[in-house]
Amino acid sequence: MILVVILYAILASTFILAKEAVSYAKPCFLIGFRMIIAGSLLWGSQYFFSRRSAIPKREDWLLFFKTTLFHIY
């Protein structure tokens, strides 16, 4: 039960942190920065556990580019 309380406390603190961060930087910058950090952590964990599949193949680069470009829309 204590872990649930800690989880909700951490989630609640992110709203307070985000509200303060917006007063210092633009929202688009904050979202981009957060996504870069999250992507780096995900890729780093994939690289740590399975190096062979962490590096994309050359024929998949175009698919990654299309997904990156059009995912927002």
C-alpha cells in the first residue's frame, strides 16, 4: 500500500514541477526535451539488454523518418 501512495505522490509532484517549468521555458521546448530524454533512456535500455536489435537497419531508416515526421499529425 505504501508503494501506491509513493506512486501517486510522484505523479502529483510532476504537475507542480511542470507548472513551474513552464514559467521558465516554452512548452514546446519542455515537451521536446522530455521526449529526447525518454527516447534516450528507452534506447539505452534496449542497447544494454540487446545490442543487436538496438541499432536500426539501414532499410528501416526511411520508416523511422516517416514515423517521426508524421506521428504528431
